[in-house]
Amino acid sequence: MKHLKSLREFVDALTAIGEVQPIDVKVDWNLEIGAVTRRSYELRSPAPLFNRIKGIDRGLRVFGAPGGLSTNVRNRYSRVALALGFDPDTPGRKLVEALADTRARTGIPPKNGWDDGLVKRT
């Protein structure tokens, strides 16, 4: 299992296996991004990465369909597998078993952040 530390690493890993479709034309944040993302889920196409958004500063992007399925039979569950720390070609059954196994694990206890300054009170 490889633990991805950020969304950037996740997008890079998906890009490496051809599961990201950069969209460089300007799109409208109101309905258009949602419609394209929904269509990518329906078609099992690569996850859209919107690089230019109407009314939004350059450099701010939107990543759609991070948990969608792929048309690539070998990597059908690649996005889910990578998000869970597995190899992209991990079969769906193994992913479900891994998720089911987590139910038997002890949860992580909550940590109070007020005392050590990790969280500021307002």
C-alpha cells in the first residue's frame, strides 16, 4: 500500500495511468462543471481537471469525479484503489474486503486541540 499525502499526489498518480483529463477551456462554475463531471461518471471517462474557471483567479482548479470508474477493464477501480492506498489494478473484491476489515479495527480516539494550540478558539 502506498499512502498518498495530498490531493496533488493523488492527481499525479491518476495522471500517470491516464485517468485525468485536463480541461483548459474556460468553464462556468455554475452548472457547467457539475454537468461535465456527472457526464464523466456516466461515461466512465477520465476524471476532469478544470484548469480555467469563469470568474475565478488562474491557478485555482477543480478536480471532478475522483471516485469514478474507468473504462479500462484492468484498472476499472483505479481511482478508488489509489485513494485507499492500493495499486491501481487492485480488483474490486479486494477493495471491498479491505473496507469491510476496517470495521473490526479500533477507531482512532479524538484529540483535543484546544490545549496545544492546534486550533484557535474564536
